[in-house]
Amino acid sequence: MTPEHVLLLGSDRDEAARVATMLQSHGVRVVAATEVDAGLAHAQGSQLAIVDRLDGLLDAPGAIARMRATPGLGELPILGLASSGNAFFPERVSGTKEKVVDNGHR
């Protein structure tokens, strides 16, 4: 099942635009944000969160922890993106149950 509403968090605006365009071409409504608080303010109703590299006060594991603590978002499925060996794996995120697809960059 394709989600109808996705929250996209990431610091790289160009990469976020590429991901959002691809999702929108499949009829998905995308709320994209470069700041965690701004994204979470518009996250209600999301069926999936995609978290890319984040710069600023919260990194990706911090953003995921904040989502898990936010009423209504605690059970939201999360897809973490990484393009380097510095990926944030579940052992760095307290309480995760997600699987990691490791492409060899560990």
C-alpha cells in the first residue's frame, strides 16, 4: 500500500525536492521540512516519515526520538536515509524496532 501523506525531514533542500517530486508523481502528499519542529507541526495525518541527514539542534536520531515522544506520531513508520557510512542505525536510536537494510556502508 502506498502512503497518501508523507513527512519528509532533511537538511539538503535539493535532495528533499528530488524525493518529494518522485513521491508526488505517485500521488503522495508530501510535507517537507528542514527543521524538525516545523516538520512535526505539520506531521499529523502522515502515514510515513522519511528522515534524511539533519543539521542543526537535532540530528536524525534526535528527530526520531522526538517523533516517538510526540502524541499521535509514536507509532509512525520511519524510513531513515543515508548516503554514506555515517548512517544512523537503530542501535543509535533508543527504542527502535525498525529493521535496517544495510547496503554494505556500515
